[in-house]
Amino acid sequence: MAVFATPQMLSVLSETLFVQADVTYPGTHTFPYLLNIVAYNHATLGFQAVARVIISKLNAVAYAEAFHQVLAITTNFYTAFDNGKVLKAWVDDFSDAQSKGLAKNIGSAASSKIRGCSVHFMRNVEKVLVKVCVDEQATNLFRRIAFTIPKLEDEDHIALAFSILTGSSPLAQAGQFMQITPKELSVNTKNWTKARDWVKWWSRGKILTMFTKCYKDMTTADWENCPTTTNAVESQNKLTKIKSSCLTSNLRAIYLEDKKKAFQTLAAVKLGVKIGDNNPTKKRKQKLRIQRRNDRRVKQKSDTFELNDKNLSGDNSSCEEDRESYSYMNEESDDQEESQMDDESNDQRESQMEDKLLLKAKPRKKFSAMEKVKYYLTNN
């Protein structure tokens, strides 16, 4: 196990109130798991990783040691952090091992500080739908009842909703906590009994406190302000994930990402400017290029047609009619070709004008973040 955290990252962690944690799989053989801890940086107005831990196992003991190391290091630099007691909430993906490891560090306050990701709950609902629903009507109704559970404020209604999802209670009782139409009452719920194991897991008291408003141990203010998903840490997982099984390559990717965030924070605090990788001119030009390519493909498909020659046979009158129709089709195709050439020339003129405008609007050469900070430090 090894912890990676720069002073800038620890500073952000000591000032935040809500933290997201998740594990990714970088593909290395020595340390196959990477625990990313993410918080909001008020200087750069964006989320960033505040600690990274590479571990070799995924169990409660490994999580407990990882969280202990991060909290202890942060407290060593910032005593007011007090081993994470100032944090209002941790957001995770309903991992039992991760929750147990975190509970060993924050003690009895774990139930009031751990919240589950709503997206993970919804994805889990979508997975069970395939196994228990026989048609589209049953799928839509099961999904609607399940998605209503986190918003219910009565414990009896939550128990009733889970009972309906297992087929133990009639659908008509769903009208106690949601609107249900007469058509939905006739939905086939025969296979809903297969969801009993799923309901048994999600109806546990420890899990209910993590995603239902009724069973929450948090204060109402903390519940409303706390992030509901782990999207920020999921994006960090993608940023540091490279297609390599070499540990040094993965560590280099982590180093470059954290170094970039440190320079962005320094530029925001000292210079008052926001720097990043976004290049609106380049993105706009790429978007126009893709749009022109797609329009050209559609135009080619619409303009290509096959003309089947008729076998001229029979009396002279039928031959004359065929010749007239054939000549008319040739004239019409010639007109289409001329209009097509005009359209293509117009498109070329428009594309050339767009390229000229983009070239004129192209910004001047920008200095990198490191060059800006070095310039500031040398002149002040």
C-alpha cells in the first residue's frame, strides 16, 4: 500500500466538507487497485483528487488502513482536520468493505456520514429488470416503483414498495405512495418474486440509511447539500487510467494529472486566472469538420440512384412512350446533376469562408500553465 498526496491536495481535503471515494482498476499486476478520493476545489471551481492510494486487496482491512493513512497525513499537516471529523459526508458506491473500513476510522458517526451513489442504485435496478420483468409494461412499472423508494418519507411506504416489488403485496396498494393508472394494475408481475434476493440486500438498515430520505441519519441541511453521485470520482478514474500494465507508467499518469491541478490552483490563487486544456477554437473547428463530413455523406447517399433501362419492345406507340419517358428522365437527371454541382460549389464556398473566419478568430499563442507561473514567480 502506498499513499500519494501533494501538499496542495491535502490543503483542498482539509477545507472541504464532502468527499467522494471509489476504486478503479488501472491494470497493473503489483498493485491492481487504485483508491481515488475526490473533493471540490473552490479555487479552480472544479473537482480534483485529494488523495490516491494503491492497494493490493479489496477488503475491509485494506480500506481501513488506506483511509487511516490519508486522514493521519492530512491531520499531520492541518491539525484542525482532526482525522476527518470536520467532514460532513462520504459518498461511495454501496461497497460493504469500503463502508466497514471507513467506519473503523470515524466510529459511530459512520451511519450519519456515509451516503450511497444514486446512479449506482439506478443501474442496479436496471440490471434486475432484465431478470424479473416479462414485458415492457412490467419493466416500466417496476422501474417507477423502485425509483420512488429513495424519495419516500414514511418507513411503512418503503416497506410496502419493497413488498410490491417481490410480488408479496398487490399492485393496488401502490396507490398509497404514488399515482397508478388502471392499466398499470393489470401488469403481469408473475416473475417479480425473483427479485426477493435483490430486495433483501437493498432493504437492510445500513443500506437504507445511505440512499433513502426516510432512514437518513444526516441532518436535513447536510443531506440536501451532499452530492448524490460519485460522478466526479468516476471521471478522475478515467483521467488516470491508461492502457498499460506497467506500474511506473500508471504512476507517471497520476503524477502528471496531480501536477496539472497544482499549477491550476496556483494560477487561480496567485494570478486570478483559470487555466486548463480547453481550446474552444479547436473544438469548434473539429465540430464543423465533423458536421460537414456527415452532411457530405448524407448528400452522397441521397444523390446516388440507379436508372434501370427498359426493354423496348412491342408496337411503335409503346416504343415512342418509352423513348419520351427515357429522354424526360435524362433531362431531369441532367438538371439534378447541375443543381448538385451548384450545391457542391456553394458548400465549398461556405466551408472556405468558415475556415477563413476560424483562422481569423484563432487566438494568439498561449503560454502553458508552467510558463505562466514561472513568469509570475520570477517577476514578483
